Amino acid sequence: MTKITGFSVEISLAVIRQAQQGDIDAFEQIYHTYAKACYSLAWRICGQEVMAQDLVQDVFIKVINKINNYRADGVFAGWLRQIVVRETINKIKAETKLHLVTDEDLSQQECTDLFDCNWLESCRDLETLTNQLSVTSRAVLLLHEVEGYNHKEIAKFFNKSESFSKVTLNRAYTALRQRVSSQESTNAFNR
Amino acid sequence: MHLTDEKLLELNESGKEHLLQCTKCKQRAKVLIGIRQQLDQQICQSSTLPDFKASWHIVKQVHEEVHQQSESLQKVKTTKAQHKITFWQVSTMMLAASLLIVAIFPHMKVNPEIELPVANKIVLVKWIEENVQLQQLFEQQYNNNLLTRVSINQLQFKLASIDDLLQQAYFKNASDEEKLTLWQQRKKIIKNSLLNIKKLKLKNSHTISI
């Protein structure tokens, strides 16, 4: 039997209602149910353990103040997930200088060869390689390709245009491919 | 014409249709799915988890502080509301008590043979009516919250003292002049407060227009 983990875990509405009324035990239950999922998501997006750890605290402090805004018209975990993404991106934005893209940049990305072959297949240290990307590129790559957000949603999180998300994603893949190929060359040379 | 990488990364309806017909793009889409799976599986799987219990203590502290703050805020709001109700309950009750005494006064007269001069009676009735009207007017103005808590308390104290004196005057069957003086004082106090509200209103509108 598969154990349900992360944001897939559902918490009862009764517990949420109790937390909304200020019940600390109910809030603790929510915290322990989702803290790990929040950390993992924040860490995936920003790639920094300390920042992700801080973000878990920031997110739950935000939840303390905003929990009464949750109207139970959607899944609580989904609502919480949005807060994690938003807080993480806000932190990234505050700590890094975002690269602005122009239409000219966008037209340069019109290519069709990024996925001709699975260049990632031989990569054994994807973690390190993605950490070598800029924090913005990593965030957009993870949000679009793993977390399933579309360009429109990502643009909204970053308060940028859709072009920003498209170009950043394309650049992230290009940079990742270059790093994989460079890693392969180094490994071949060492052998 | 094959799908660009950008279109492949976020397929729209026409892109999906194209994939059904184009073997090359279908193959590229498969590669992309494989890459996505690898990203999903390999990133964040090896990350060491922090101590969530320590982090919880900080969150708990904030929760307690926020909860205490909201409780205190709620208390202040309730006290304010209660104070407002108490003030009107008291002042309205005092006036009502005075009016009741005025109404039943003819039946309580200790010396029925002493009759009030007609002129004085008319003035007395007129001033009682004016007091009631002024108090109603003041209640409407008071709702605008223009007066400070201190001035409201002062007014409450003054009205309560006069109403007390008025009740005593009627019980003691005091002289007509004494009662008239008290009703006149009461009227003056409410009038002054209304005047203060007017001044504050003018001041406020002047500030807004600036």
C-alpha cells in the first residue's frame, strides 16, 4: 500500500475550523502534517536549505494571520501550497536581481533541438547541476516542469510577463543541457 | 513545420493535434516527459530534513502572541461597546425617571392646596420638552463619534447629577423656580455639547477641504 505524503494528505475540515478559532493544538496538527511538504517544495524551488527552512516558518506565520481567509471552497493543501510558492518567489525576488527579458530575447529562443534526445539520461548529479543555475531559472524550471504551473501562473507569481517565464524556462534547459554535456566530457576525460 | 521547444513545453490544442500527426515531435515530447520525470525524481530526494520541532516552537510563540493580541483587541471593542450602551442606558434612564416623576407628580403632591402659577407651568413643560428634544438630537450626533471619551464622560456625569437633583426636587415638592433652574441647567449642558460637536464638524470639514 502506498503511503500518502506531502500535499496529498488531507486534513479534516473540523481541524481547520478549530485552528481558525485559535486552537493551538489544531494548528500544531496542521503544521506537523504539512511542514515537510512545505519545506520540500520551498527547497525544490529555491535550492537552498537555510532559505527553505526560514520559508517554512514564514509560511506558517502567514497561515496564522490568513487562516480565516480559507473558505473551504478548495482543498486546504492546495491553498497552503500556493502560499508556499508565493512566499518562496517573494524571497527569491527580494534576494536576487531578476533578469529582465525583451521581445528580442524571446525571438532568439525559437529553436527545435532541445529535446531531440534525452541528454539528461546519463546525468547522475542533477541536484548539483540545477543548483548551478540562477535561482530564478531553477525556480521557473521546477515550477513549470515539476510542479505543473503554466507560464501565466508563473508570470503572476513573479509579477512579470509570460515572456519572462517562457524565456527563463528555455534558458534554464539550455544551460542545464550545456552543463550535462560539459560534465560528460569531464567524466570521459577522467576515465 | 515542427513544434518549437517553447510550444512543446506548454502544449495548446493545435500543438496536441500536431503531435498526433508528427512522429518527430511525438518523439521529442516523449524525451521531454522522460526529462520531467527525472527532474521530479532526482531533485529534493536526497535533501536532509531540518528539525521541524524547533521551528514549531517559534511558530507557536507567534501564534500565542497573535492570539493574545486579537483577544485584547476584542476585549477593548467589547468594553467600548458596553461603555457606549451603559452611557445611553444610564442617561436615558435618568431622563425617563425624571419625566416619570413629572408625570406622576400631581398625584404625589404633599401640599395639594399649593398650586403652581400657570406661567411657570407652561415654561416648565416647554423646557422639559426641549430637554427631551435636545437629548434626542444629541444622541444622533453622538453616534458620529466626534466627541472624545473624556468629554462624553464629563457630560454623562453632569447630566446624572442634574437628573438626581431634579428627582429630589420633585420628591421634596421643591419650589417651582428651583425646578425651572435645574431644567434650564440641563438644557444648557446639552446645548453646549451640541455646540462642541458642531465646532468639531466644522473643523473636520475644514481639514478635509485643505
